Amino acid sequence: MTRSQQRSRRGVAAVEFAMTFPVVALVLLTTLEFGWYFTQLQMVNSACYDAVRAASDAPFQVDAVIESEDAVEVLLADLGFDCASLGCDIEAEAISVSGVQLVELEISVPYEQLTGIIPRGGRLLGFQSPNTLRARALMPVVGPTAL
């Protein structure tokens, strides 16, 4: 390569970096946001399931409903979701299907983005950022008097 060819290639790497950096940053931040979303969703699902499972050995459906609501608040607080300030929606209900006593727990927790790269009202690559994380669990009451 001659000296004039070397001079004409100066700055090419900087220009290539400047052109590719926004795309790489977008992919990285979007990957982080999706990872954050699915981690938070799994934590809420796990808390919902664990709360219903812990309450399923209550002697009566009413006790199981109360226990599941209390347990999910404690579990969510342990995971970093402060329901008092976030405004979580927790609903437990006693259901009887074909003679089987069940407890159903539904929770909805406001979702806070990590990076804010995905617009709330719009779409990014066909994905719209949710406003809430939702979970639902259903379990039979198997306490001593439930049989």
C-alpha cells in the first residue's frame, strides 16, 4: 500500500464505528430490557404460585384466600416489589368445581422498565412494553377439613 493510499484510509475506522455503534447499542439495550422483563415476570409468577401453594393446606377455603393474599404480599416485598407504593392488585377467590375446593390468586404489579428503550405507547420491533406484570395461580385446598 502506498503512502497516498494510507492517507486516504485515515479515519475510516472512526466513521465505521460511528455508523455501527447506534445499532449495536440498540440491540444491547433491547436485549437487557427483554431480560429484565422476563426476569421480573418470572419472579411475580413464582410469588403467586408459592403463595397459593403455601395457603392450600389451610383448613377452610376462606382461610386459604386470606393466607394466599397475605403470603403474596410478603413474597413480593421480599423480591423487591413494594405493593404499598406500587399499587399492586391482589385478588384471591374461593372456587368450587365438581366438589373440589380451589383457591385462585391473581396479581397485577406495575412494570418499571430498566432502560426505557421500548416505548410505552408505541412499538419497537413489533413489541409494545407492558404496563403491568400479571400472574395467576389455581390450587386445590387440601387442608384437614377440606376433604
